[in-house]
Amino acid sequence: MPERYRKLVIHTLTGDFRSSTCVVEEPWRDPGPGEVAIRNHYAGCNAIFDKNLCRNTIRYVDVKPPFDMGIESVGEVVAVGPDVESLRVGDAVATSRLGSGYREYQVAPAARALRVAAPTPEILALIPSGISALVGLEKIGEARPGDTVAVSAAAGGLGHFVVQLAKLRGCHVIGITGDASKLPLLRALGVDRAIDHRSEDLREVLAREYPRGLDVAYDSVGGEVFDAFVDHLAIRGRLVISGHTSDFDREVELVAQPRIYRKLYWKSASVRGFQNQAFPEFFDEAAQRLLALHAEGRLQVHIEPRPFVGLGQVADAVEWLLAGRSRGKVVVSLVEPRPLTPPSA
């Protein structure tokens, strides 16, 4: 094992990810009772959460530098502590814990490490982004076969899972993006109606083509997309809030319009906030279902094709995602590419 390894921390709170963070070294620690040591292969990028940590604006986290960064990762068990029987050295595992992602190695409770087939970017995308999609759609949105489901940011790391899971559930799916170049991906994922809301009027399309309204709207964008979803919910429609990327870094907007109950009451509709970590009781079952669907070839996983390699490029990955350029899950490789072995003479 290495004597020291590298990790990414917040060293000062500037509000900007790049200037708030730096790479530092940490001494190796052997795993204790009930723990395992893991070499991280890939880490998932959660740009909005990361940036808000750099502002100390996450309500349930008090950021005091130096503060460890990164949430989800996949890797390989390299050491096992006393009393651990569920995992062995060489097992591939996925973890999802704040402070465990943007680092080369981690020591984690064995109970929090999920054994997986291989430490691949695809598995990383499934856990937890796929879990958020499944739990938000089924448990919070209560999507049922035959429902009309609208998904914002439908080509993103979360949205592309929501689209596919809704189709597998027998729903009619509307996929929404703000980038026309992503429309072919949405159609390939199986959406029934792909909308670029920058070139088409979202409200007009929903009113004309879906006069009955939306049974489920899964929104991570907020702003005008959220407003359009609220106004076009069906009787007993459910709007799931899974973020608000359009204005998360702006001053709170004061919007002059009727109170939301005037729009919801007469339809018996509802708006439901959803953060994955608030529903841990669904994690294990959702993870197993997603892994099985992927293994059976029924669930595609799209990884952002631009490579980000090493802790030094985490800020690049965050900025790429915040710019809205991503197609699928943005992943950082923590395993440096190995030089090719020259062929034997």
C-alpha cells in the first residue's frame, strides 16, 4: 500500500469550485474493524452540489476547510479490516458517501460498500444517479403504466435514466432539452416527443399536443420549465423537483403570479421535493434492480464522451457540467492510463 495518497479538498470558501479546492496528500491508514480500504477507479461529478459546498450553502452540511470532496465512486477493495466477512480483497465495489469520491483511496465501512460486477464508469453512473431516477420516478412521482411523463434535462446524467425507466414502465415520455444537438440522443433513448425548449415554445407544445396534461413531470431545471410543468399538470398530476440548475447560482427570483395552491387545488395535483439521500430505505432494492436491468441489456448507460483524468481535472469536469455541455453522466477517471507494453520480439 502507498504511504501517502492524494485527495481533493476545499481549502477556502470562495464560491467557485476551482479556486476553493486543491489536491493534498493524506497518510495511509489501515482499515479498522468493520472497514475496508478501497482504491477508487472512477468518481462521479455532481457539479451543482460541489459548487454549493464551496459556498457552504448546503443546509445539512457545515463546511469547515479543509473539507473532503466527492460523493460517489467505484473501485477495488485492497485491504480488509477485522471482522469483515462480506467483502474480500479484489472485490469491485461502489460507494456513495460525502467526502469519499475525489480521492485515490478511501477507508469505508464495509456495510456502505456495494459489491458490483466491475468498477466501470457505467456502474458508477447507475449508483446513485440511476437510483435517483428510479426512486424519484416510482416512489415520489408514483409513475404508472400509461402515464404521460415529462422529463427536463432528459439527455443528462440523471434524465437519460428517467426517460428509459419511464419507457420500461409503459409510459408515454416527453424528453426536454435546451440543446438541439441532443435531440438525436433523446430519440435513441426512446422518447415519444423530443422538445428543444429554446427553439420550440414548451407551453405551446404541451397545450397543443397534451391537452389532458402531464401525469408526472420530473424536473431538475427549474425556472420557466418548472412553471410550464406546474401549469400543465393533469388531474392528480405529480411534479417531482430534483433540482433547479437554471437558477441555483442566482439571487432568489421574486415571481409575481398566483399562489401555487390556486393551480394545484382544483386538479388535486401536487409538487414533491426529492433528494435521494432523504430516502435511504429504497437504496438497496433500487440498486439491485438497476444493476440487473443493465446486465440484461435493458438499460443503456451514457457516459460523457469527453475524458477527465486525474484529480487535477475535477474542476474541468465540474465546469463542463455546469456549462450544460454534458451528454450522460460526467465521470472522472482516477486511474492514470498505463503505458502500452511493447510487443515481445
